[in-house]
Amino acid sequence: MQMAGRAGRRGVDSTGAVIVMANSIGRIKFALTEMLVSHATELNSQFRVTYSTVLNNTNLGDLQWPPQELVNRSFLFASGDPYKRGFEKEEKFLRENIDFTTVFKPPSQPLIVSTVVSETAVPNVVTGNSDTAIPTSFTHVRCPAHPLDSNASALAPCIGEVARYYQDCYRWRQLSEECAVAAAKQPKRILRKVFAPGRLVLLQLSTDDVREASRYLYGGRLDAVAGSKCLPKWVTMGVVLNMCSSTLEVDCQKRFTPSDVKLTVLTWRLPPSPMADRTDAICGTQKAKSEEEETILEFWETRYNPRQTLRHHQLPIYDSMTRRKRAFTPFPPQMMPAYCPESENDSRRRLVYVTHVPLMAVLAVFGDRVKGSRRGSFVRNVVRESKYLRESVGATMNEEVEVGEDDEVNEAEDLPHVTAVNKALFECAQRRLSGEVVILPLWQCLGLQGPEVEEWMTLTKKLSGPLSSSSKLVATPQCRDPIGHLNLVHRNLRRLAAIECISGELESRRDKVLTQYGARVAVLEELGFLDTTSTRPRCLTRKGVAACEIQQVGVLVCEMLFTGSLKHQPPADLAALLSCFVRDSKVKVAPPPPVPDHLKPAVQEMQETLNRILRVQEKHGIWDEVLDADVSPNLVGATYAWACGQPFSVIVRMTGVAEGHLLRAFQRLAELLNQVVRACRRLGDEALASRVIDAHLAINRDMVRMPSLYVADEIP
């Protein structure tokens, strides 16, 4: 009845019955409520393939289970596995959301082709292949301009157009990331020429990207994963102050490793976005479920290893995006609002020093450089003056600007370098809005070539025009909510990618167990437990049959029996030596009783046998620190004394272990001795079996045999 209640708490049974008998009503109601309604104890499966698993399965002969079926029926992958149940629940939840938002599902066709920068290609050439693609069907989603559960959202004419538009947006960001990786491999002289101090650059940043940097005098790092994932970034301006790499040069040509090139820029503190956050377009009226789904998606996006290969749809969403950044909707430049301060004075008050700006944040470069930036002291003077400016602006505007312990503010009021930077930024932003400034192609300036670079240029021109343009290149004007629609398409693909990760996780867990099974089969064959000469399906040798009689330590004990280490030992010595295989984490003898001198050679031989088996394991790729048993001589001295008839009080004083733990260890030893008796008879060694029986009788006596007779008065 107790187990019925526990099974109900575990979630295995939908209903259960528990009978409770109490002498008084008292607090029984509170106790019952706490017992039945409290949180269930989390169960973690400890299933692992052991030599006993392989031997006992092989012992079935023609009826033995295939390894795949054995793993599927094991506790790890049966309905009792909490991880599997949780993963399947998440997968079902995501599939239901996909089915709800997807309009139709024709046969999958490549929509967005992934390209991968070749590691062996010449650095200035971007190469790619079309091994991965996004299925077309999953980009046709309901239009969020209407209620998501209405027919109007499913019949909106913009569905196909937005699907094609998302193709261009996703491809543009994908090519940008690949070009950034290729550009990071360019020689330092090219990178330093393009991103020289004082160079004006066009950036895509969000308000939250620079929010943290705005709090300090010296600025701070760019937070590229802050803010809403469903809101376009600002198109803003910046002045390059430095270009650095966090790692050493990787070859004699002084190229940086990929994704290590970071820029330090002076840019503007950005206001809140003028666009509405369309996160609600994803969830409709079910905001709570959307938050739960976002938690699931973020977990798998962080957990996923980009080096793994997805098996089904081969989504490039996880191949080209870097971990958490991939969750942001790929908005094109034409959807990003352009920022320009209201005045030159407003521009000056908004200047902020930002470090660790990736190449992906750079949209373009300008031919202009700040006046005086070619001097060696330019960067140092700008940093010093910007720190003073930040402090004075914060005091004027009553802003909280944190000062570090080492910050020393310059009292000089003349800020010529910051003034020059501010003037260049503001004037360039004004001329860009009026179309009077020439923007240089970023990747061509960095020396990149190839069809992918040309494709990026074409998409940049296509996606940089105004949304109201009548150009045929723009496919979204007919949608009443293009931002929300793109968000919903991207969320659908994030769902699909998370499902792929869940399936891959379950398969990898199963594959890992199958690999262990095959490796242990190879070990058993080399040690002679499995017959490799038989024409029948894999069968056991006589040694293997004997090992099946022992539950946990069969391989090691049978190796000891075959080497003859135990053949001529008396009963007390047999019991003491076999106690080396009794494992109990609570039996910690410190310091352990000394091993009798006449047993030390046998214990040493057992350790050598264990090391030999471990070497065979390593040969076949099994790196477990623990075999099916360890050789632990902690109880050898105590067991020998108990087998020789010493009272229990002497054994307790000898070991210093709690009485209950010591009794349990002796009981496990008695069980092991019974199993060794059966193994000896399988081997046909009745003489050794008789001595092991005597050893069992010497151990299984008094309180070990009948623990209920144990009284504390026996121990003085």
C-alpha cells in the first residue's frame, strides 16, 4: 500500500489507494496532506551497461534480446525515465504550436540554403555548399495582424510573400556571419587599414546593447544578447578607436582566429525603440504558454553543440548562428530605424565608449576619418576626454554614473578630440539621412571575394530600401504587420530546431549505451567469456556461464578463480579475500585494519588482475574509473577476524564503523559467497565450492544471520 502511494506520486499511476492506521486523529490530517500532496522525490536512473548485463543476455541463447531492444526496454528508456518523459512532453508541446501556426505542409523543399566557410580555402575567398536547407512548409505561418485562431490569419494573402521575404532576410544575416568569419582570418595589415582609429562606421545596435556601457565612465562591453528578440535594432553611427583580438596569432601570416576580432568604438547612447515590441504577435492570447515555450527554446539553444549534425531537416539555423544570438529574428536594414541625435549638443551628451563590438554589428564603413585621428595620441586623448565628458554630463542630467576605484577625472574643460569626434559623427549621420555620403562595401574593402560576397551585396541593396517602395524587390508592403509576421516565422523555425535537438539528445543517449554494449562485448571476447569460434549466434564459454552466477563482480571473481589465486585458500582466507569485492559507500574505515601478512600476496595478485582487465577495457574504449567492482582491502582484516570466531564487539573496535553498516557489509559478503559457490559448481570445482560453503558459514553467524538478535549491551 505504501508503494501504491509512492507510484502515484511519481506520476506512473493516475490513481492510487493508501490505507493509514493511526491511534489518534491529532495532527493526522496535516501529516496526510503533507505526505500525499508534497513534492514527489525526483528519481534519477542509474542504468548502465555492465558485464553482467551482456553475460545474462547472451546466456539466453537463441532467445537473447538484440542490444537495441534491450536498451529500449531498460529502465533508462522505459516509461520510468523522467528525462525521456520530460523531453517528449516538450517535443509534443512544440509540435502542437507548429501545427497551430503553420498554414499548410507541402513536401519539404529547400528554401534557405546554408553555406559554410571552408577551413582550407584561401582567406579572401568565401566558399559554400548547399548541404543544409530549411523546409518551405514551416515558413508559411498565420498572419498576426489578425487573431491567430481566426480564418483571416490563415487566408491572408501576405503569407507566401512573407515566407519569401524571410528567405532573403535569413540569407542576408547568414552571409553576413560567414563573411565576418572569413574577414577575421584576413592579415592584420588589411584589418588595421579598414578599421583604423577614427574610421566612421555604420552599426546595428539595440538600446539594450549599449545600456550597460552607459553606466560607467570608461564605458563597457557590448551586450549582444540583451533586449527583446522580436524588435529590430537601431542603425546608428560609430567611430573606431581600436581593433583587438583576445587570442594569440595562429600562423606565420599573422591572421586572427575566427570570431576573435573585436572593435572598440565611440557611439551614441540610444533611446527606446520607436517600434512596438511584437512579442505578443507570437503568442496571441496565450502569453503564459509563450513564456513557457521561450524557456524551452532558450534551454535547447544553449545546450546544443553546434558541431553536431541534425539528422532530419538539417536546419542551418544552428550551423551559422552563434548560440544565443541565433534566437533573434533576422530583421533586414530596411526595418531598422535610423538614429540621429536632434542636435550636435545632444550628440555630444550621448557619446558612450563601447568595447567588444563584433564584426557582425558593422553594416558598412565610410571613407571619412575623424580629423587628427592619424596622430598616435588620438585614442588616448579621446578616451580621457570622453571619461570627463561622461562624468560632467551625468552630473548635469542627474544620471547615476559609476566611478571605478582607479578612475581619475581630468579637470580640464577643453575637449578638442571628443569635439572633433562628435562633429564628424553628427555631420556624417546628417549626410547619410540626406543621401549625400558614400558608403563603402564592407567585405570588399576587407579583401573578400567570391559569389557569396556578391550575393550579400545584392541582398543588401534589396533589403536596404524603404518598405513603402514600389520596387519588385520588396515583398512585404501588403502585410499589415511585417515585424510580427517575421517574428512568428522565426519562432516557428526555432521550434523546429528545438525538436531536432530533443530528438538528437534522445538518440545520442541511446547510441551511447549501445556503444558501451558493443565495447563490453569485445572485452568479454578477449578475456574468454564469450565464444568467438562458434558458428551459432554469440554464446558463452564455461567461464562466461560461471560469471552469470555472480551478480556484480562476475568477471573479476571468475578471473581470480581461473588464475588459481583462490584455489588452495582455507575458508577464513577465502572470506577475507572476497570481502575486497564488497562495496558500501558508508563503510569508511580510517585507518583500515592491517591486512594479515599471509594474505598480502593474494591481495596484490587481485589488484594486478584488476589492472589487467582495466587495460583491456581502455583498449576497447571503455574509460570507466570503476569496473563492475573494485579491489578494496579495507575490510580484509576485520573479515578475517570475524571468520576466525572473534566477537562482534572486537570487530567494531577494530574498524570504528557504525554497527549497522558493518552488519550490512557482512550480509553482502554472505550473499557473494553463495554466488561464488554456484560459480564453482558451474566450473566443476567441488572442492573449492566446499571451502567457500565453510567460509559462508563462518561469516553468516550470530547477528549477521539474525540481525534482530542484535542488542547494544553486547558492545561494552
